[in-house]
Amino acid sequence: MYTGDAVVATGVAERLALVKERIARACLRVGRSPQEVTIVAVGKGFPPEALKEAWEAGIRHFGENRVQEAEAKRPHLASLPVVWHMVGHLQRNKVKKALALFHSIDSVDSFPLAQEISRRAQSKVPVLLEVNVAGEPSKFGFSPQEVLEVAERIASLPNLDVQGLMTVAPMAQDSEEVRPVFRRLRELAHALGLRELSMGMSDDFEVAIEEGATMVRLGRAIFGPRKVG
């Protein structure tokens, strides 16, 4: 939990208020408006009640890493105007179900997956292309060179609306260590003429914002520590 402020937040609304302050300060440092940054609250491991608290505190965009978890939670928020983002690895055999649950697929990490989404979709689906900027073997995503080569082909698929890029930065003790990762994603998006940049999580979102993030994916920073076990 972030403890740089004098008061340590204990509830969702308090944590979100601190997050917004940090976003505002990061934007101020680089001459951006906080209105340019969308908070996607990632509910992985948190109950529907926590998501409802976040909605009451002003969150309208929610992300889930797994189709099954989104399927279990959506009915609890069915009456609320929420935008659902798929932010984890999506298997091709779960595309049909994902399209019924999510408004946006923010983790398209292969051309075959993009093809399957386009084939299954009934209308244009907003998507982000996931880039493994740091080349970590444990992570999914296109390499920087691959995304430059394949983005146009994906954009030509009939039912996809490619809006931008996404990345998951390596774990680091100091968030400054991953600044080059965020900078590289911004450069790739610029080269491809794409606007959205989903980058930055609870440990590094301020640096991501300084490098141009338009979406930050926050779990612990909003909901607190995940329960273990």
C-alpha cells in the first residue's frame, strides 16, 4: 500500500482519493490533464462488494484477468453502467464467452486470437494489442518488432477496432527502472498512429502516466492487499 501521504487509506473511497491525487501530481509534472487518464479498477481476487464500493466512489471502468471471474461478478453489478475490460491472457476457446462479458479486449496477444475475436464478434470490438516490451519469457504479447509488422493486418480484420497498445512492465524495486518500457510502448503507439496506452499498475502507474499512459490498471492501489489463500 502506498504510504507516501500522511494519512494511510483504509477504505476503497479513501484509497481512490489518494490514487487520484497521485495521478494529478504525475500529470502536473509533465503538463497533462488528469482527465486524459482512465482508471481501470482490476478486480482480480476481490469480491463483487469491493467493486460496488469502487463504483460508488466514482469508478466506471473495471478489468478482469479471467473470463470465469468476470462471469461470476457481472451479475452483481448488472444494474450499474460499467465498462468491462478483459486485461488478462485470453484463450481462443473462451473468445465467444469473453465477447458476451466484456466491452473491450485489452490483451490481444497474437494474430490467431485477433482472427478468432473478429470471427466471433457481431460488431466492431474495441481492442488493444499487448506488447511484451521487455521480452520476458513468462509474459504474453507481441515483441515490439512483431507489433509493428502485424498491427495493420489486425486492424484490417472486419470486426476489430484497434485503439491502442497495452503492456505489463517487469517487477522492479524502483519504478524508475521500468520507465524505458513505458517510453518504448509510447513510441510504438506513435509509430502506428494509435492513441490509447494501457500501461502502469499499482506499483508504477505514476511513471507510466509521465510517459503517456491513457489507462492505468489498478488493483491493490484501490482495493488494498489481496487475501492470500
